[in-house]
Amino acid sequence: MRGSITFLLLQCSEMAGINAMEKKLAEYKCDTNQAICLKLARFPEDLEDEGTTFHPEYSHQLYGDDEVAFGYKGLQIQLYYTAGNLNSLFKIKYTAKVTEKFDCVEPDDVEGKIREVIPAGFCSNTDDFLALLEKEANFKPFGTLLHTYNVHNEEAGEDITYQIYKADMSCPGFREYHERLQTFLMWFIETASFIDVDDERWDYFLIFEKYNKDGETLFATVGYMTVYNYYVYPDKTRPRVSQMLILPSFQGEGHGAQLLEAVHRFYCTIPEVLDITAEDPSESYIRLRDFVLLKLCQALPSFSTEHLAQGFSQEMATEAQEKLKINKKHARRVYEIMRLRTTDMSDLEKARTYRLEIKRRLIGPYKKNQRELAKMRRCLRPEELCNQMRQMDLQMQHEELEKSYQELLSEYRRVIERLAQA
């Protein structure tokens, strides 16, 4: 009995020791989204200014789903870029390392993970980086100027000028610049991947801010978009937006809309382009596209108020495709937003007419499922058929349809409100 008690006490003592060890080791875990510090430096003093630092939204592609690095206290991964040419400084700082106290525990290879995505040629010395910063006056945007616009800055009390350029890999220095630029994708697009820049079907669109430094005009990188030109038989192409990123320091200022509109207008001038699409668009991109296409379609005669009241027409689809390279599906969505804008929803009859028209379109997938179910009746076992019938319950269809309609209505109203503000 006494031996059993002694054994239990030893077990408890060991467990307490393990828990204490785990607690100490937990102090060496860092949130990599907070540990990674990004900057776009214009002036030497920006390096010490915390106000110019921003952090990733994602780091799971390098540090796992939990986005945690083990082995350091006070970890800071500095990734600083010159604002224009994006020459980079990479340094790692920490207040303590796990191997200093625990010989048997190895820290994560934090530096090696970063080296997997940033191109060679970065600085590891602050003085070298500052020397490159001084040469920013030599940097000029790549490619052909497509569009210039101004944004009023309330804090500065003045208009700031921005320019959009189209570039390609034949531009001297652009390949190296793009290697540095695309590293931001890892931090701000959840499923980002690097593209094959040797494929000549890629187009690159860039936004730059013009600013003054010591009386000279310099350029700062704001964001960019990549577009892949797919072949469409027999003699057309279909540009598909692949990646689009506005850097955090510039978000919320309307740059995404300016970029997407400039890209649309560029492809509208090319007869070989059939229409413009997007690869796996996010909800935020769809909202942006709705706004831009609505803005563009306002000028089309077929989308006039009198035509909207008659419903969506082939004339609308044709004009949107021929003049603005908008496919029929997107043209229909623009029509629905414009129809809502011109409909008095306080008038019960007009609201009912609009609701039924939208729901007739939304119910299409449900009808398709019913047709498929009818085909499957012959080959399904009774229990399988019952499961399918439960999924197609009529009441459930009505509820889902109403939910989809209300969600769509909210999306459309946000777009209309943004257009009114613009």
C-alpha cells in the first residue's frame, strides 16, 4: 500500500514537472501575424516609426494553420521595402531563444521559411538598405501609362496623384521588381501562389503614387493586378483576372475601383477580346466588380431607365459584351442592380414584380436539381430516393429562395449606395 502511494506521488510530481515545463515552453510561442512587421519606407525616419508598420492578414502558408512560431520570445521579423522599387531589408530580432535555457528543444527555422518566398538580393544590414532608399529618386514606373487620377487626402489637405501602368516582362528590371512585389500575396491573399512569369499570356497592371521628397518627384507602389489571356476558339481571347492586391496602407481609398475600371477600358480597345472574367473571385472582388460594371453600363443606351422597365434583354447582353467586354451573366447582374435603383420598392406592386423576376432567375438551380432527380429515380434505391426527396423539400426551397433574395438585395443596395457616394 505504502509503495502504491509512493508511486502515485512520484507520478503526480512528474506530471507537475511536465506541466511546469509546458508552461515555460509556451512562453516561447509567437503569433506570426504579429511578429512579421512590414514597411514601405520613403524616408529614413520611417524605419523607427511604428506608425508606418503593418502586419500580415495571413501567414499560414509558411508557418502552418495555427500561424505560430516556436522558440522565441519577443520575436520580430522585419521585412522592410523601399516604397518604389521594393528593395528589401530582412532582419530577425528576439529577446530570448529557447535553446538558451532548454538544450533539448530546437526552435523553428523562422528565417528559412521567409527565405523560401523572398528573392535573393535583400539587405540584412540597415545601412545598406538606407543607401538603396537614397536611390529611390532613380526609380520610375514600368510600362505604359494608362490612367492618372487624384484622391483628396484630408490629413494632408491636398489632392494626391496616382497613375496606373501596364507592364510586361520585357521592361528592363520589371522581372526582379515583380519577384519582390508578389511576396505581398503570401501575407494578404489566403490561397495565394506565384505565377509562371515566363508565360507571355500574362498582363501586369500597376498603381503608383506620385510624391515629393526634397523637391523631387518619386513614386510609391500602391497595388497591382495580374491578368491571364485565355484563348477562345477560333480567334478571340478571354482575359481572366488572377490576382489583385491593394497594399494595406492604401486600402479604402478607391484604388481597387480605379484599377479595375482602367483594366476594363484597356481591354475594350482590343477587338480580339471576347469578355473579361475573374478566377475564383472573392466576395469583396464581386462587390468591387459590381460597382465598376454598374458605373460603366450607365452610359449604354440599352440600360436606360425606359429599357430597364421592360426587363433584361438580349440587346443589353449584346451591347455590354461588344462595347465593354462584359459577359451575359455579369450584364444580367448589372441590370438587376440598375432595375432596383430605379424601382420604387415602397410601391407593393412594383416591389412584387421585381422580387418575382429575381426569384425566377434564382430558382433555376432548384429546377435543375428536380430534373436531375427525375432522371435518377430509375437507378436510386428507395432509401437513397427518400434522402434526395428530403433535400428537395418544397418548403425548404421557398425558405432558401427567400434567404438568397434578401441577401442579394442587401448586396445590391450596398453597390447603389457606393455609386451614390461616388
